[in-house]
Amino acid sequence: MTNRTAIAEGLFTWPSDKPALLGSRCRECNIAEFPVKSSCPACGSQDVGVEQLPRRGKLWSWTIQGFMPKSPYNSGETPETFTPYGVGYVELPGAVCVEARLIENTPEQLSIGMEMELVIETLRYEQQGNEVVTFAFKAVE
Ligand SMILES: [Zn+2]
């Protein structure tokens, strides 16, 4: 069986059947952040807690990434094998705007305000067959 490893620790609950992004929330002013920060960017308080963020949100803005991103987001593709993908900000209720890959990768599939759901997708395969996964958002049917 293939080993599926998250691209980074502490970004989302993993392994999990219903993975959720992990964010921090300030106990002083209630501002939420993703990814987790050790202090509040709004008031500077270090009294922050980690919580699971909602799995669904609304698409706030988006673009299509038409060229290869720089590492650390390198997926192992080459310019010849690269496939354009969507990138968007998804506004999670009561929480925070999250920048993420989108499963949809053409403008016809995307519109501001549409409902999006968190999914985990393969980013790349490493030697020994290890699969590296990352989070993305996908339009809710
Ligand atoms: Zn704060």
C-alpha cells in the first residue's frame, strides 16, 4: 500500500476521512489565521488556540496558474508536463480566507461566490512510491 504523506505537518488533519485545515484563533480578539501562527497578527497576543476550520466556504477570488510555480510548491512537473491549475481564495465561514489550489482549471468552471469544499489531492510521487498530498478546494456540485 502506498504511503500518503502530507506536504507539511500541521496544515490539515491527516490521515483523516474528513480532513480539515488547521488554523489558529486569537483568544483576545477572535481573529483566525491560516496556516497556524504562534501569535495574533492583529493584536500581537500569544494566547492563540489551534482549531479545525470549516471544510466548506465560498470562492472569494481566483485565477488560473498558467506557468510552473517556484518551490516549495514544485510538484515535480517539468515545463513540458505542467498542467495549468486554478488558484483561489476561499472564504471559510466565521474564520478566514484561505489561499489554495483549485481542482477546476478553466475560467468556465469558476465563479465568485460559488461553494467550495476541501479535498486532499496528490501533489507528487517520490522515490519508493511515497505519495505526497496537499489540500485543494473543489466546487460543490
Ligand atoms: Zn488578537
